[in-house]
Amino acid sequence: MIALVTASVSRDLDEDLPILGAALERAGTQFHSVNWHDAVDWSQYSAIFLRSPWDYHLRRDEFLAWLREASKVTRVFNSYEIVEWNSDKRYLAELSADGIPVVPTRFVSSADEASVRDVIDEFGNDIVVKPSISAGSHDTSRYRDASLSIGEVVTHVARIIAAGAVAMVQP
């Protein structure tokens, strides 16, 4: 028996989950679609596959604690270390430093106009601002003429920082 892990808020949004379930049934594989945050005996599963736990960004510490505990009693795909690493998009800086092409990204941890203007000078006037820990475009906005909306951009960056995250800005 395997678990396809989702979350109550995203279960109906995962359009591929029913398709995967049908394929697993045809292959004779028993499975349950399970919310990561429900009280479940995870040891009953031979493996856990992360499908759509798309609220993790709102409860990242809780999600990672769950994943760490579940990993002690069964195999989880992907590993705790990988999920922890890639649940915060600051990993893009590591990839870039290693020469791997990524979308140009600046991580902004100070909500001041000078920092935002520096990014606009570097990337141009059409930018996207979002939290480094996010999913489903949560708190993501595009500013097509950022220099004319500088106050709005600074306020957005400040809101992200006040929530305990780092803002990322991309062209």
C-alpha cells in the first residue's frame, strides 16, 4: 500500500491525481490519497509520494516536522533533505553559483526603496515579486511599470519580510 500525499486545500486542484489513481489501479497497486496534516499511521504505507501538499508554504515548519517523522517509519519520495532544500527558492542562488542557468533572481531582505530601485535598474521595469517560500503563486505580483509603482513594490516586499520570508524579484 502506498500513500499519495496531498492537502485538504489542494486535493481538488490536483487534476492529475485521479489519472494517477486510475493508472495505479490498472497496475494492481493499492493506494490511498491522504492529507499530510491528518492523523495517520504512516507506517502502514510502504512508500509515500508527495503529490500536492500545496499548503506547505503556509505551515512550512509543521510540514517539515511531519515529513521528518514520516521518513522515520517509511520511504518518502522525495527525501526530507531535498524537500527542505527546495521548499525555499533561495536554492536558485546555489544553482546559479554552480553555473546552472536559472531565471535571474535577486533575494531582497530589506524593504527599502533603494534596494528595490537597484533591482529595477538591474532587471528593468517589468518585474515579478514573490516570497522565497511559496506555492501556487501565493502573494506573487507582476509590476509591468515598477518604477511608477515603487511604493506598491516596496509595500509588497515589506509584507513578505514581515511574514518572516525573503522576497525574491525576477524579470
